[in-house]
Amino acid sequence: MNPEDVEDEEMDEQTELFYKSLSNAVAYVSNEALVLTQYEVARPGLFPKLWDGIGDFDKRMNDIAEHLGGPPDFYIMSKTREVEPPPADSYPDATLREALEMFLRARKSVVRAHMFMTGSTVLAHAPEMMGLSTETDEAELFVSSAQSAFWEHAETAYIRLYSFWDRIGQILEFAFFNIRKFDHNTFSAVIDRINANIVPMSKRLESSASWKRVRTFQKSEKEDGLKWLLARRNLIVHSLHLHPIKTKDESVFKSQFNHLENSHREKLRPRDAGGEVDLLLGQLNQAASLFGSVLSIIQTTPSRKIDPFIS
């Protein structure tokens, strides 16, 4: 065979492989949104949302943005002379929208982790559903890959859930202290500052059920509390990738948390896949249920609402 023909044949095979992989990639990307939506719809109520009615939620968000000094929906201007509306402060709306987007991303990560938990569990028990041979290493390879993907998605979900609370801290720091720069302060630090500086001077805030709920969550070391979430997030980011702790990993896990009591250390120990999704759902439920409380807390601050009348 002519060497040039061999080279052309190899190029054709490589080209075919390239386009096949591209086609599979496009199909995977386009189908993911559909699969996630179908998975969620088939489990109504399992994955909480921040709102039920879009119209009411949008109105409340707009009211909060205006309370914080954002521009009103419209200005009422004089017809007798030309006037320009004042410069709009877009920061309140931008920080609120950022928090919403982070919640949606965290929620999607939880849905994705839950789906991979379900899929990898079914695949492990019935590989023949996907035509995988149990006589070779084929089934074990696919199951292992699916299980590993679950732990990756669970890690992302924890990080995004904690990031959501930092976005809430950014809003609260602006609402209570008019601070826009949010480089190092965390949600917990902002709540502590509010408790130390604002609560003693505000009976309304001190007696607020919303404040008490948020403060309790911030101080809680339970598995649906913020301190637990921070510890789990720090474990993932700084110390140990998320996976079932085996004997060979025990010393690494203990060394990171040997300053804690055994009972508290065990709360941080990674569970099996089913246990982890329960923890993620618990944290997602807290984020969804406390968001309304956060908005109520913001409304205890002095209003910066702009007068829509321009004369």
C-alpha cells in the first residue's frame, strides 16, 4: 500500500473520531438541561425554590431594591420644564440578583448531585440496564466513573451553598453599614457585627422572629447549620476531596479535626452517597426557607427609597 494512502486513511479515522466526539459532546450539553428538568419535575417538592409565585416574588425584590436606594420603577416628571432623573444606583439590584443567581446555581448543583447519586446506585445494582457486561471489568469501570462524578458534583454543591450565604452577607453589609466592598468579610462576620452594633439599639430587630431564625442558623453546628456547612466546605477546599472515608484515609481526616470532640468530628465525616444528598437537601432547604427572613431583616433598616416625583 502506498504510504500516502496509509496516511490519508489514518487522517480519515482521526477526522471521524473528532466529529463523533464533537457530536457526542453537543448531544450531552444540549440534553443535560432537559434531563435535569425531567428529573426535578418527577420529584415535586424535593428541591425547594425561593418563590412560588413569580409576580409576588418580583414585586418583593423590587421593593427591597428600592428600600436600599435603587431606582424606582418609574419617575413622575414635570411637563413644564425639561428635567433629568437622578443617577441610578444599580448596586442594590445587582447584589440581590447575584444572590438569586448563586442560589439557582447551588440548587442546580444539588439536583445534579442527587441525579448522579440515583443513577450511579441503579447502575451499580443493575448494570445490564445499560447493556454493560459483568463478565469483564466494563461494568465496574462505568459504575466507578459514575460514582466519582457524584462526589465531584456534591463538592460543587457544598461550595456553592456556602457561596450563596456570602452573597447574602454582601447584601446585609450594604443594608446595615453602607459598605460595598466585600473582599474578606463572610456572612457569619456580618451577622456578628449586626448583633454587636445594631441589635442593642434596635428593639424591632432584637425582637424580630426573622432575625432570631437567621442568627440561630448562623451559630448552629447541626448538619443544617452554617458552622457545619463552613466546616464541610473548608474540608473540601483546603484538606480532603469528598469521598467515603476508608481506613487508609482515616489519619488524614482525623488530623484535620483532632481538635474537635469525637461526636462533632463524626458529623463532618463524609457519608455514603444517599447520606450526602440528604445533607445537601437539608442545607438547600435552609437557604430557601431563610431567604424571606433575610429580606424581612433588611426592611428593619432605615429606608433609602428615592422619591419618584421630579419637579
